[in-house]
Amino acid sequence: MKFAHLSDVHLGFQKHESLQKIEQQVFEKILNQCISSKVDFILIPGDLFHVNIPEMRVQKFAFSMFRKVYDAKIPIYVVYGSHDFSPVSNSVIDLLAEVGYITKVTQAKSHEDSTISLECLIDPKTGAKITGLSGLKVGKDREWYEKLDRDNLEAESGFKIFLFHGGISDMKTDSSMDGDQMPLSLLPKGFSYYAGGHMHKFNHQSFDGYANVVYSGTPFAGYHADLEDNANGQKRGFVLVEFEDTVKSVEFVEIENITYEIIEVDANNRKAESINQELLEKTKDIDPAEKVVIIKVKGELTSGKTADVDISLVRDNLNERNAMVVNVSKNGLTSKEYSITKAKGANKEEIETNVFSENIGQLRFDYPELLSDEGIKLAKKLLSELGQPVLINEKKNEYIPRIRDNALGILGLDDDAS
Ligand SMILES: [Mn+2]
């Protein structure tokens, strides 16, 4: 008997059309493999979708995929992740569950002594007992686990699987995703397999009382940093598990997504000009055609503004040579000469004014209206305009020009050129 474990698919995360295609292709490939290798069931412990109610394009795709798996008579067992979680069952997960394409495994009961008990559901074909808890929004998970009646679950006999969504502090994982982690001891002991979601890299470890604690990782990407990891050689895919009365084997199945190039530049103790030059040179050395190109600049410039590091030439060059997507990360870039000083204030209004007045002195412009008190006023007006929400029933193609025209008006610029 065998089952598949995949998680953190984050359907709907990608904004770029070409990457949306890859996102879908990868998911389709995995489900096709599940069908062709005749798995008995599929586990998805959370973040199947990037948000609880994704756009219709994503929902349509998901329904067509799950329909195929349903027709192949393969049950899918899920818990919510932190991304597709909804406290009032207002998630596309619930639609899929309602039509019977997937099954939510959490059957929890709260008791008077404030404990929570879980019941296992039994997979009809294999007899495997399956239960688990959803990932909740930040910090809430721990509370549930602390109230969980573990004894009752530990007393269950047979082949048992626990689905969870969250970080486990006992596991050696990549530190970039720390945050909320809980000790393994909050999970019930003695299960045959712990199907984890939330951590985006494959990880398989066993502990005393806790065999086979496994994260399948994201099959493609659910954060921008995932693409960077992919570019640096991180393998992506899903997990296939063979079992009888115990787990016989846990196999990571790699699914290829796309090819990458990464251009990294260290900006420490340098000027923007030399960075721009290095970027251009490194760009010439790569063949970007049909690849995701990641440009990463970090470090502290000796002078100038971080905006002086100009990616536009490099981007144009890469696009002319048919790069699929160019992703720029300048988050780690700062400047000795110009850095935003934090400011305090009694309210949002005051903090904004103080941030502008603390920092505007660092700027050198030929336009007096961009400096001193006049500049602060202008900046505040602009900030408030850019923060205007979409009106009820306003369409995106109405909202964007409205905000743009108003912003250009505040700056005293004419829009005719665009
Ligand atoms: Mn995730």
C-alpha cells in the first residue's frame, strides 16, 4: 500500500503569467504521478492555496485537477494551512470538501474541562487511521495543541497518521522560517507517520516516540525566497510512502520546475556605479532564455541612495534575450549616506510626519518643493493618496488610473506623456 504526501503548493501565489503556468504544471505532474503509480490516498497538510479564497482562474484549475483524482477513486485528506485557513469554513478548501473531492480530517470536540479531543477517520481501502490539526493564523496553533487530549489518540491501535501544519522546534530546519515553532512533545506519540506542512523544504527525521516526522516542502514556490532557493539548487517535489502495518519506505520524488540563473552582487563598501557595472558584466555572462533570473544585491553602499543601484538596464537586457522572468531582490541593500531613520509619535499621523522630517534633510534635489517643510507636506499628501482603498464596485482598471491621476496631480505633473 502507498500514499503520497504533498504540501505548501500555494496555488495562486505566482503573479507572473509564465510562473503561474509552471505552478500549475508542477501540481498537475504530481497528481498525474499519484494516479499512474496508483497511490491509495493523498495527504495535503495545508497551504494548498495561497489565500483562502483565490481568484476564479485558480479555483477552476484546482477543481479540474481534483475532479481527475476523484475519478481515479483516490481520496485526498487535508487540513488547512496558515494561508488557506478560515475560522468560519470560508475557504475554497470547504467548497472542495463540500463536493466530496477532498476530506478535511480534523474532527475536534471541545470539552467542559477545556480539553480538545480528536477522532481518527479511517481510510476505507487501507484501514489507515488519519487525524490532524489545521495550521491557524500566527500564535493560535499552540493553544490548541496545549489543550489536545493526547492519551486518547495514543491509545488508538493500528496504522496511524497525524497531519499538522507548523514548525517543530526539535527538527533541524532552515532558520529562515523560524517564527512560531512548537515542541514535538505537543503532538501525540506513537503515530506511524507525521505529515507536516509549513516548512518549505523536504525534511525527514525520526525521534524517540515520533517516527517519520516529514515535511514534503513546497513543490515549486510559495514565497519569493523559495525561487531563490530553487536557483541555488534546492530540489522540489513530493513524498511517496509505502506501508503495511508500519512505514516501509519514505521516498522524496523530485519534480522539475524550470531552470534558473542567479546574479549576486555584494555592495559592501562600494558605490552604486561600480555595482551597476558589475551587474551588467555578470548579465552578459549568462544565457537567460526561458529562465527565471534572480538578481540579488545586498550590503551597505558607501555613498548615494540605494535607488542609484539601477536594475532597469540589466532588466531590459535580460528581457531582450528572452528571460522568462527577472526577479530583483534589493531588500538587503542599504547605504551609509542615506538610510531611513525610525521616528516615534503618538499616532500614525504624527509618526509619518516625524519620519519624513527626520529623513528629508539627507536629500539633495534641485527642486525646493521636494525639500524642507514643503517637501514633507507633499510627501504626506502623496502617501495619503496612494493609501486610498478601492471603492465598492470599483474595477481595477478604474482604480489604478484614478489613483495615478490624483498622485500626478499632487506632484504637479502632467499625465499626457503616458
Ligand atoms: Mn506554506
